[in-house]
Amino acid sequence: MAKFHYLVPLALLVASFVQAVSAGIDTRWYDAHATFYGDMNGGDTMQGACGYGNLLEQGYGLATAALSTALFNKGVTCGACFEIKCVNDPQWCKKNAGSIKITATNFCPPNYSKPNDNWCNPPQRHFDLSMKMFTTIAFYKAGIIPVQYRRVPCTKIGGVKFEIKGNPYSLQVLVYNVANAGDVSSVSIKGSKSGWLPMSRSWGQIWVTGTNLVGQALSFKVTTSDRTMLEFDNVAPSNWRFGQSYAARNNF
């Protein structure tokens, strides 16, 4: 590699950037607004429109946000990570606060009864942050602030996790704790006595199959929005149970 000096690394860097953008991971900065919900302890940290359970228990903590219609994309964006900074408001932006990094875990619904002042109405781009995240970059009394945001890789601890829900005839799987791109675009499942079966997105990051796989060890193929696919073999043992989560050894 040394004989190519710095040309090859530069080419690889450019190629990686082009691939990321073409795959739907746009890292440019965009304008939006942000508000907050709950209190400093989290307030509403239970299941939202992405299908996640208790965000504190699932490792997301308070570094989360509900997204407006324009960003939520009918749940496709669930699990994606964003960097956000307060801008152009010296009265309310904290000086030298830097930026925060959050995971998209919920939906901020529009309110068409207030078409002129509801920040989550289309086509506005808006983040409803936890109070802890909001007050990291702005003063509490601001209420709403102008921000800039961009997509960034998700950093997660441990392997991808799969929570099994539903019933034998409608097996649902919540895929969470996904690193890098974060948002899952397709999932396939395989029992120890079956072949690979494509799963359908039920809502958010909950995926479903109508095939009865009870009593079989379960494996998964997961593809994220940057078109990276990983196979997770025998994640759940043959005696898996509904309502339980199973962690893979690897992550993206």
C-alpha cells in the first residue's frame, strides 16, 4: 500500500462517501427546529411509534427524539442517529454547547387544527427531544429553538437485539440496538427446520412473519439503510419464548 502514497486512502474515502450518499445516508447539515417533552428524568420513555419498549432498559437512555412526519418517513427512519446543534439564536442557544447525538425512537404527530404553529406538521422538519438533551444545547425557557442536524453513525454497546412478540401464527420481531446506519430496511428469518423467509415491516422496527416457527432455533438476516447486510445465526434457541429478547454476538 505504501507505494501508492496517499492516493489510495483518499480514493477510498471519497468512494465511501459517495456510496453512503447513494445508499440513502446523507451526512449534510439541514435546518430544522426542536422542542422537548417530559422532565429531566425522561418522562415518557415507554413504547412509541417505533415499537421500542422501555428506552432506558433497552440502552437508548434519554438520547432520543420523536420525529416530525417529514423526518419519520412512516417509521422507516426508526433507529437512525442524528447529530443536532442549536443555531442562530444567541438568546437561547447555550454558548459553546457543541452538539448532541440522538436516536430516532418515536413520532411527533401533526396537529392540523393548528396549521400555522404546530411544528410537527408537514413539511416541517422537527425533533421533539427529551428535556435532558434539549437543555444540553439550549436554555429551558426557550421552548423551541432553531437547529441544524445531520445523519451520523449510531454507536451501540453489544450485539443487535431481537425481541420476539406476537403469537405462533403472527410472529413479530423487534430489531433494536443496531449500530452504524441504525435504521433497518429489511429482515429475513430462518428456523432450524426451515429456509430463509422474508419478513414484512409491521410498523416502526417491528417485523412479522405468518410462518409458525415455534420450537425452532431462530436466525436472522438484517439489512440496514446503507445496504449493509449481516447474518445472525442461532440467535434464539429452540426453546425461545414470546416476550423475551435475544442478543446476537455481533453488530454492524
